[in-house]
Amino acid sequence: MSEREYVLTLSCPDSRGIVAGVANLLSDHGCNITESQQYGDHYTGRFFLRMQFMAEDGGSGATGEDVLRGAFAALSGDFGRGADGAFVEWSLQARDVRPRMIVMVSKFGHCLNDLLYRQRSGLLDIDIAAVVSNHPDLEFLADSYGVDFHHLPVTPRTKGEQERRILELVDSYDVDLVVLARYMQVLSEQLCAKMSGRIINIHHSFLPSFKGARPYHQAHSRGVKLIGATAHYVTADLDEGPIIEQEVSRVDHTHSPEQLTAIGSDLESVALSRAVNWHAQRRVLLNGDKTVIFD
């Protein structure tokens, strides 16, 4: 039988014996652990684990994926329930199954271009299924990479219908992740709730900092010495979702607003692509309002 690599992620109330329990289960099923990381959060009382392992892939064999899922489901019941009532959360995914994403964008194309280039170059462990925009300006860019483009204009009156169409595209493209690559619209609470933990935004600032329009001009007028970009999960609280990655650069009084904008664009692209890749590799686990990142 051939071997297949899997990724197991686990979050549960912290207690003794979790790592040993998982390792013993894998050993009993003939699996070989290739990577293992864990973290116990003293403040939240939660334990987090990510393991990669090789398993024989095959139908009804003792290490078949269905058998492993059943074994993990049974084991997770032994890890108990936290004082806050939270149960165990776990996921088992084959590494050769690439997740899919939709990229949403408005008129700024640097982050979109970076993601498209990285996917074509084999630098992203995720496939871009489609590009969605409330403006037609960047259709040419999606076309140049052979990616479907959907122009979905939005007004306050049509926002509900536009978001319903977005969810239809998520279903039709079998999408795991939506990425807001400088999409300059606020998503509704309903959409945020339906896609909780599955929408990543790039914020044009080192949060918390200058919000609203022309952030780099605001930074220039204040004489800042550090600018940055923040990739985070989207929640109903604007720009307050769990942070995944941040990039910064030192600047000084000699930098013009245009230079700050150019530097910021690079920071945004790097932070967003890194966050997307970590999510695709299942290295990001939610920890309340924070994240645990297994490098």
C-alpha cells in the first residue's frame, strides 16, 4: 500500500496525557509522526497540538482515513470538557488535498497580484478558485492568470443580495477560505458569522493604528517611525479579529506619503501571503480572540 501524509490539529481543555494519547494512537495504527508541535495556554486553560504523520493509505486497512477518524473521535472524548464548557475541537486532513479560496478585491491590485503570482510559482499551498470584486478594474489581472472573475457591485440597498451571491460562489467553487485582498467594503455580521474562521483580511496598518481613508498620509502627518500591515481573521467587530501575522518597517522624516504607500504595499502583500499559507497548511488555531501559530 502507498503512504499518505496527514495533518491533525487539536484544541481542548489542557490536561495531562494528551500528547501521549495521540502519539500512542498513531503508533497503534502504524503511523509515523514527521512533525509535532504543541502549546498549553496558561491563561485560557486550552491546549493546542498540530501533528503531521505518514499513514498507509488504503480502503479497509487498519490505517485507512475513516478508521483514523473514528479512532480520533473516540480518543477526543477522553480529553474532557473545560470549566468554560468547551469541548475538544479537532481536524484531520490529507496534505495532498489543497484547499481552495476566493480572493475579494476592490481597486488596489498589489495583494491580488502577489497571491496569483505565488500560486502560479508553487509558493502557496492553496488554489485560487476565483476573484470577486465590487469593481471591474482588475478583471484583466485575473484573466491573465486564467482565474475566473466575478464583478459583483454593491450599494447599501443591494448589499444583502451581493453577499448572498458571494455565499453561492463559495458553495459552487467548494471554497475553504475567502481572502479580502484590500476589499474596501465592510462585511455584514451575518456573513462574518457564516464564514467564521474562514475569512482573512489584510489591514493597511500595524493594528491598532490609523483607521479609515489614506492611512499612510495620516501616518506621514503624525511623523511615525514605524509602519506596518496586519493580516487577521474577520469578525463582526471591524478590524478587531484574531491577528495571524504582522509586518513592519522603520521609516523617518525623509519618506514622502507616496514612499510610505509603496513600502506599505509590500508589507501588506508579504503579511497576507504568509497568513494565507499558514492557514492553508493548518498551522493557525483559534484561541479566543487570539491565534496560536505553529511555524
